[in-house]
Amino acid sequence: MTSARRLHYSYEDYLSALEMSEVKLEYCDGEMYAMAGGTPAHAFLAAAAIALLRNELLGRCRVSTSDLKVHIEQRVSPPFQT
């Protein structure tokens, strides 16, 4: 039995692919992942939650949608405990 080879990409590769992609992509440790779009119900719920958070945290912190790209240079701990 053979196993699938995992491809590793640079962050610059990811940014280039993101410009051409018709789907939302996420990047983690050299791998790109296609992300599913949300349902209308999810979008309305997320918008309501963002509005509530923004009003509550006004002047103390910024609130954004999940569409914001965030680049973290170094991760202190793994994202998931295994």
C-alpha cells in the first residue's frame, strides 16, 4: 500500500493561489485547505454576534469577520492537542 504524498507550499505560494482561487483557502504549516462556505442562517447568526461583540467591546478591541486574513509568525503551542 502506498500513502498519498503531502505537498508543502510557501506562504507566497498560498497568497498567489488565493488571488486565483474561487474558493476560500486557509494555510497552516505549509499546507493549503479549501474551506466550505456557510449557509445563510450561519451568515445571519455570525453578523448578529459580530454586532453584539462590537458594541460591547467598543474602544477596547476590534471585532472582525472570519474573512480577515491573519498571519502568525510563530506558534507557541500546537493548535490541537493530540
